[in-house]
Amino acid sequence: MDLLSSIMTSVRIESTGIVLMNLSSPWGLLVERNPAASLFSLVEGQCEIRLATGETLLLHAGDVVLLSHSEDGEVASDGEAPRASLRDVFEANELPLWKPGSSPAAPLRLTHGGGGDPAVAFSLIFGFREQLSETLLSVMPSLIVLRKDEYGAFPWIEMTLDFLRHEAENPDEGYAAVASRLAELLFVYILRAHLLLHPEQTSGWMRGASDKRIARALGAMHERMNEPWKLATLASVAGMSRSTFAARFAELVGRPPLEYLLHRRMEAAADRLASGEGSLEQLARDVGYSSQHSFTVAFTRIVGMPPAQYRRSKATQASDDQTVPVTQTPRLSQAGAA
């Protein structure tokens, strides 16, 4: 399996939320930094997106934007339109804010604006494991833009978008399950298209994948993480000296090789714990630890709680999601809207 396939297979979206937006100029939304990523697809009309850096991009119907929400941003009909916080707009529409770990049983519908030229948009939020989401989101650009004429080489993106919009506009039994699976596929499709179209805009493991020697070491870590990797053996896989490999890996990926491996092992362990499969002893061996104790110490340091407690928390969360509707409205700093 190539590195890109190996890493994309590890992407796990824990929860989703879909919002259908009917907008009319002038309109503007302030989106605060939050621990999630979201997609914004303009179906009709045009608008602009502005980041905290001051960068502004004009979007046309069919364009797709993926935001990591590593910083605040704005989306509006034009530069002069008044901005309203997304939280306030949700409250005005009597909509619940999206809660990490939960997927609404039905899509949300939002109306906002001054009554002028119409625009229709489709927004999708992606929730990852809270403790480990930074591993993925931190290597994503704050803003990924795919123009409609650009992603024509990846027809599954448009097909999946159309399917998701159809499901959102015509929700039926099983909607939440279908939407969750499609959302995960769409996220992977867009990230893959960006990597292939714009490799120069990447960082972290994405940037590391651009170097064939570093990519070999990354691929080995992902595919055989249970091996007792040392810096010397990873350098050998890359065909480099230890010092050159360590420096090049840190330069491209942003962290030392063994630190990267530690975080990848904990991601894999968290996936297994959330699914409830296997014993802790077996899991420890599968992610490269000779003892359950050493695994527990490492997991607790990275995730903030012992493996057994993490497994129980995920089992409780799954049970709550089946019985409690998403009606809470937590602070936006803890949960995004969409």
C-alpha cells in the first residue's frame, strides 16, 4: 500500500453535521476557530471567504472549500456586507449547535441575509477524536479550495457532493448513517485531490510524502507500526544516514521521526479502543509495545487518560448518541456550528 493510501485509510471521522443554507445579500458569517474541519460548497450565486491573515477568495457556484478552522474566518456575499456570528445565526434560526461526538438525525436548514440576490450553500462539519484531531488538522492548510473546473479530474467529488445534498434535502430512514459514511468519503476525496493537485501547499506528513526517501520511512511506520523501530532502522529504510534522515524528516514533517511514530501509534490505538475490539494486552503488542504498562503510560501521556478509561468513555458516548437528541448549545470555542 502506498503512503497516501495508508494514511487516508487511517482517517476516521467521528461525527458529522450538515447544514443547508438559503442566503440573500447582503449577508456575512463569522466563523470562529474550533476543533473541527468543515466543508463549504456554494450551490448557487457567489460569495467571498476571508481568513484572519486578510487573504480573500471569490467563490462561484460549484467551488468547494475545506477549512481546518485553525483560525477565525469570514464568509460573506461581499466585502461590505455586515457580519453576524454563526452562533447568533443558529440561535436566530432556532437550530442546535453541532456537538463533537454527535451527528444530528436530520440535516439543519438555515436562512440568513437581507433579502437581496439569493445564494444557496451546503455546509458539512467533520468531527474527529478530540484528543488526537490536531495530528490531522495541524498538517492541513487552513484553507483548501477546489474550483469546479479543477476537480473535474476527480468525478467522485461532484458525485458524492450531489448524493449528500440529495440525502440532506430528502432525508429518510437511515439518513444519519448514510450521511456519516459519505462525509468520510468526501473528506478523503478532497484531501487526496488537494495532495495530487497542489503538493507545494502541504506540510507535515503530506509534505514528507513528496520526498521519496522520507516517504519510504513514513510508509514503513504506518504499515508496520508494531515493529520495534529505532532511528537507525528507519534511516536504513530511507537509505540515509541517521543524522541526515533525522534532520530531513524533522524539516519536512515538522517533528522528529520517533515522536511522529508515537503519535501515529496512539491514533491507531484510539481507533481500536473506540471500536471496543481486543484486549489491552493484544492492542499494546499490535502498536509496538512489549508490555501493557509501557503502552498505558504512553497513551495516557498523549491522550490525557488511560486506555481503559478512554474505551469506557467512547462506549458511554456511543450509548448517549443513540438516546439523547442533539439539543445542547455549548460555547463555540468547544463546538463548531458548521
